[in-house]
Amino acid sequence: MLCVLGPSGSGKSSLLALLAGMDVPDAGEIFAGDVAVHRLAPAAAAVWRGRHLGFLFQDAGLIERMSALDNVAIPLLYARCPLHLRREKALACLRSVGIPHLAEQMVDVLSGGERRRVGFARLLTVSRPLILCDEPTTGLDGTNAAEVIWTLQRMRNEGAALVVATHDPKVAAIADAHIEIPLGAAV
Amino acid sequence: MRAADNLRTAAWAFKARPARMGALCVALACTLISVSTLASVVAGYSRQIEEYTFGDLARRISIQENTFLLDRFGPPRIEHLRALQKRVPELAGASAWRSTRVTVKHAKTEISLPLLGVYSETGAGLATLIVAQGRSFSTEELGEAYRGERRICVLGAFARRQLCKENLACGIDSIRVNGVQCAVIGVLQAPHGLAEQSLSDAVITPFFSAARLFERDSEIDVRGAERLELTVREATKTDAVRERVAQEMRALYGSPLSAPPPFQFANDASSLELLANQRTAFAGLLLVVITAAGVGGFVSFAGIMAGMVNERRREIALRSAFGARASDIVWQVLTEAALLALSAALVAALVTTGIVLLLDRFGSAPVALDGTVLALTSVLAVIISLTAAYPVARSAIERRGGLLSG
């Protein structure tokens, strides 16, 4: 588990986007295993992400005007999972983050904390070898934040590689390694 | 992604953005309505001109004696007509005609007019004998059973005007044809097409009445006809039926295939050629109209579609971030576009049908709406929406970045 630290605007999220192949670097190379992520075309990058990558967005990355359950089920949809299994699994993930009662709610009406938990539930739907998390505990109360940290640890113990961009010292404390980006330059 | 999931996602897009999808549907439907209404009006004019010009001429085969032969076999006969009706099932009707020039007298007016004698066993195929006043001939009067005892005539509209010296109030109960009294039982309506034109200045009587009572110096015997007119059930089969009729006529005449035929077909081929040219011209006009409206519709639809996909850039990027392949995104956008097209086609079909019914009832323009026009506009809708949506979908998946911040 690698923790990326730095003030707001330093480029932590941009670094994660580069790692995910959602952005292209002006210079340099990005490798995930043997895959040269910086060379992947958008379509190929999407296929690679679908197979290898889990992503937790800073703003939860939810699709508006869609229910929490459907948002959580999106990775399963593109993993060609049948509808009834998608719904079952997505509901289980919502249950694991403590918001099964919000399953049919449109995400537009959810609070910031609830939205982040929906985003986290989506991260749990499929197991991926590489997980990128952007500020996973921001906006969560102490109990929920502790649960997130516990889940991140569990993922690491199950063999996933995690790259976490955070301000939270509690998250930084469980990381195996740290990099700091003071003002756009990684140290 | 499965087709059912594609449809579900497309349905969600409709539900999530009703205003934008509604605008797209209306934009496309307006194009389709204008195209299909214009097409209906053009088709209406085409059909009217075709009807006025040719009537059922396109389905007609006219047989005459081949007078260019040295060894004359004689004119076609009533017996030939009856045999053809039995042997060629594709015929909807058949009639035999003979004509001569006669002197017609009414009151103090005496003029020279064509006299036409008509024979038909069923009356079928005599759509041109439509009377405006009085009555037409009964089936019995047109057939074999009626030997010409009664002296009855029907006047063409122009013949009546000549006899009345343009006096519209003039009534004609009887005329003298070559000095023989003839009761006028009806007057034909004014001609609407070429087929009716030839009857408008004539006096028409039953075939055997013409032969036995009114003709003075005809070269054709009583059962001989100047021409046989056959009406084919379907215009598209006219050429094939003509071939069949030619074979049967040779057999009836006993003329071998090695010899020139003792009969000839009248100039129907040129009429059909003219008809084909006219249809091609109207099809071209229709194509221009549809292309112009289609291009206009495509531009506006593509503009709104691009705007909508741009609005959904984040959604598409998120789907892509969670494993949606390029093909998934393209299929999703295309499915939405196809659903839009079908919705717009449905709306357009309903509105166009309403407009056409209103125009037909209250307007002066001839309109003709048929399933082909509606089917073609639906196809046009799908083509427009898919052609507009595809590049938009492709460009959406080619974009990178902008999803994450901070």
C-alpha cells in the first residue's frame, strides 16, 4: 500500500488519473506490471481498467439521476454479470458499508458522506489487483472512516496493491510506503 | 454488454433526461413529418397525373388486325375475345370495339361523328364508360344475348356539346345515326384521361347494334372487331400477359410462329414507356425533397446529439473508468439513438396521418399516404439518428482526462 501525500492542488488526483490511464503524461512512462499504461489507447485503457483496476474517486464519482444500487452495480454491468446477480451483489456491498436502505435512492439526494459510502461500496463489488483511492476518508465520520481504513487493510491483506492519495494521517499510518508531492514534484 | 442491458441503459437515459431526449425526438419527428407530408403530396400529385393521363391504360392490351400482311387473316373476332378470356386467367376484363364514321342528326344540327360499338360479356374493363347523366349500358345490352334489336346510344360529353351547340341546358332524348333513330340513354362524364378522351366525341352503341343498324359501309363483318381491348389485373404483369395473349392469338388464328403475326398490338408500349418516365421523374423529385429535408434534419439532430453527449461526458468517462469498453459506449449511444428514431418515427407517423387526413378532407392538394412512405420515413429516421450518433459516440470515447481533480 502506497500513500500519496501532498497539499490540495499538488497533483495527487492527477497522478492517480495517470496511473489509471485516464490521462496521458506529457513526459515519462507508466507501467503497471508489464503493461505500458501511457501507451494504451483510450479503448484499450478501458479494457485494462475493467480487468485490473478498482477506483475510488475523490467526489465518489457517481452518475447522477441514477439510483445508489445501479451506481454500485456499474462495474458488474461491464463485467457481463447477469442482472439478478448484479443487484444481489450490489445490495450486499451497500449493506457492508451500512446503507442498504438507500439502495433505491437517487444519488442526487444523498449527503456527501452517503455518496462517498456509495462510491466505496462500488469499489467492493469486484476484486481487482490494483486499487486507486482518492481521499477515501474525506467527509466520513470517525466510525465510518475507521471502517474504510479497515476495509483498505483487508484489501491489502488479500493481495491487492493500493495507491491511496490522502490528507488523513490515520490512512497514511497504515501505508507500507509514502511519496509526497509538495508542489507538483514527487519526493 | 448484453442487448437487454443496452436497452435498459438507453431507457434510463430517456428517464434521466426527459427534456433533452424530448427535444431530440421532436427535432427528428419534425424532419420526418415534413419529409413524409411532402412525400405524400408529391405522391398524391403523381398518382393524380398518372390517373388523369393513363387511367387503366397501363393495364390495357389492345389488339388489332395486322393490315401490313399480304395474306390477310381478317380482323380479331368476338370468338377470339371469348377464347382469350377462358385461356388467360390474368385478364380482369375484355371488350371488343368497332368504329366507323356516321352522320348524326339532332333537331336541326347534323354533324359527322365517330360511332363506336362495344361488346363485353361481363362489363368488366369498361371503366371509361362512366355516365354523368342517364345510364350506361347493362351487361345484357353489351353481351352476346343482345342482338341489337333496340336502338340505344350513349353520347360522349363533347359529342353532346356539339349536338347542343354548346347549350348546357339542352336535353337530347334521341338522335338519328345515319338516318336511323337511336334513343340516347346516357351522356358520358367529361374525360379525365387519355382513355376517356377517345370516347368524348363519339356516339357509343352496343356492338351488334352498330354492326346491324347504324353502320352503312363497314368493311368488317358483324362478328369482327376493329380492336380487342384486354385489361390485365396487375399493371406489372402487362408485358408477360401480352406475350401469353400473342401465343394464344396465333393459336386461334392458326398462324405458325415462323410467319408474321396476323394481328398487332396497338401503341401501348409507348404509353407504358411514358408512364415509366413519369414515375422516374417523380421518384427523382421525391428523392430530392427527402434528401434536402434529411440533410436539414441530420444537421439539427447531430447538433443536439453532440450537445447531449458533451453534457454526459462525465458519465461516459465514469463508465469507461469502471470497465466500459469503447464498443459498450458506442452501442449504448447507438441504442439510445435507435430508440429515439423509433419514437420519432411513431410520432411522425401519427402526426403525418393526421395532416394527410386533414389535407385530404379540407385542402385542395391531392395527397396519398401509404405504408411505403411511412416505412421509408422510419428507415430515414434510423439512418439519420445512427449516422449522427456514431461519430459523436466515437469522439466521446476518445476523450481523456478532466474526470479527476484536486
